Amino acid sequence: QVRLVESGGGLVQPGGSLRLSCTASRGILSFATMGWYRQAPGKERYWIATITNEGYTTFVDSVEGRFTITRDIAKNTVDLQMSNLTPEGTAMYFCVARSRRGGDITSHWGQGTQVTVRS
């Protein structure tokens, strides 16, 4: 059973920065990809960023250049560094790890961490 625990959420002013961390219960190189999603109140969860097993990163256009995703293999963590946050960034942020076995992909989700962006 994979467990993912997010941390680092909180209240930040517009234009500010915040760093979220996701800690996995097993080695992160065992996953094909890890990433972050966010879900604002009353809206669907949507993808923000991914880091592959090879270390390649991709981002949704709206955060490109403001967010970075990094990993610490020794600590089994994947971090999301967010800069120049706007109120639209207010959401619950979820970490996801996807493992692959043959043709099957399994998604493992954390419980989320709340980010609130307001003055």
C-alpha cells in the first residue's frame, strides 16, 4: 500500500511563494511519474505538474515559469515550488504517484494540503 503525505500548505499573499512537499512511503523511482494536481472549491481537480522517473518535468501552461517541481530521491520526496501566486491558486493541492505494471497504471493519491492566496 502506497502512502503519500503532502505538507507545506498555508496562507500566502498574492505574489508570494510557497513550497509544497510530498513524501512517499516507498522509493519514488518505483513510480513511472509523480505530480501535483489542484482542486478549487466547487471545481474539478486538474493537473499542474509532473516529473517522470527519468526526471523530465512538464507543467500546465498557466503555471509555466512560476512553478517548479523537484525531487529528492534519498528522502522520497517531490516538491512543488510555487512563486508569484495569485488568488486563483487557492485550492487543495494533491500529490499523485503513478506506478506501472505491464499495461496497467495505478494512481496513488495523497490527502491534499490546502493553499489559500489572499491579502
